Amino acid sequence: MHLFLSPHYDDAVLSCGGLIHKLVGEGKRVVVRTVMGGAPLPKDLPDTPIILALHERWEAGENPVEARIKEDEAAVTSLGASAEHMVYWMDCVYRLSRKGEALYSSEASLWADIHPDDVAGQLLPTLVFSPQDVIRGLYVPMGVGKHVDHRIVRNWALELRKQYPWVALNFYEEYPYIETAGAVDEALKYFAQLQPPLKLEAENVPLQEADVAAKIKAVGFYTSQIGSFWPDAAAMDTGLRAMLTQTGGGQAAERLWKIV
């Protein structure tokens, strides 16, 4: 199978929806697995500014995480892929220390260092795949934008590479962070400073109109997230098409990075 590790509900589709549709169209089995996929009960949510702001923006009802899970299942299955989620860890805004304190309580904390008390950051890189996971290609975030959860999943992928050197590892550029000038170059610096350094080479994946249309349709299922990135669905359609065309230098494409 081709396995896409998505830090949150929407990251893989926003970043690779066209590629996912393309792979499915080629007869390949594709799974999108959300890593920070736990769903906290409403009564257990930390009372922090970032959660209040996000939930107000999402307008997703009393249980916003359950609403996002339903959105993700609709989006992923519309592409012909399977939607899975790992329940061990929740989105970083919901994670607590052993003392019950919120680890990431503000907008700024999402882009800061991985908290030393974050169990997800400590334990996720130690996990290996299930024996049932026969993986042909692995697709993971490269850390564009430096969101803490994206970096944790990226770090896990680098550890997985040591355990499964025969699996093709592909880093995908995260949308919408790639819209920030210089963000991809900043992400590449991380790999260059590793010991030994890793060099990544870009590979554009050209998309047909059917792939583009399928991606736009899938992103449209994330109704709680549309307002975070675009004024409305029409602007989403225009914005995604413009970014895909820019990535491909005139032809719609998504970009992967491979270790060379």
C-alpha cells in the first residue's frame, strides 16, 4: 500500500489530494493515517486561548474533533483512499503534561520547540509499523511551516527509514505553509544540519484535471477549515488551482522530496 501520514485531519488531503487520487486511479491501495487522531471528550478539553480561538473559528459544534473526523472520512474516501486514525495522541493543542497542564496553550507555542514533556514527541519516533502494513511508498510531512506536530511526524519518519530502508520515503510540502516565501527552504535546512546530513531532491508529480477536480472536491468536505484559509469555497477552488499551477511551472502539480 501507499501510506500517507497526516499529522492532523486535513493535512494529507490539502497537501497531496491530487497525488492520492492519481495513485488510486493507477489501481494502487492508498491509506491516509492521521497520527494525532485522538478525540478528547468535550469535558476534558483544556481551557486555553488557542482552543477557544480554534473552536470558534471552526464552528464545528459541541464536539469539534468528532466533526473533523467525519469531515476527513468524507474527504479521503471521496478520493478513493482509506481513512485511518491513530488514537494514542491528540492534536498538540489538546495534549497535557503529567501534571495536567496544557503543553501548547497559545498560537506562538505551535511553532516553538517541541515541549520536553510532550509524550508524543518522545514515544512516537519509537513506534514501528504493524506486520499487516505492507508498505510500498511512505509519504510524510517535511516540516514546512514548522508546526510542532508536523515536525514530530517528520522525525518519526526519519526513524522509520532506519527500520525500513527498502520503503520509498517521500516528504510532501504542506499546504498552506508553502504559500509563505522561503518556508520550503527553511524546512530543507533541518535535513542539511542532521548528522550525517541528508540531501533532498524535488520531484514534481504532474496532475490531470480529474486529479485537480478530485482534490478540490475533497478539500471542500473540510467545512470547518475553509474559513481558516479562504473566504469561501469558490476562493478555495481558485487558490488551490493557482498554487498547483505555480508548483508545476504552468501545469498543475504537487511536489515531493526524496532523499538522495
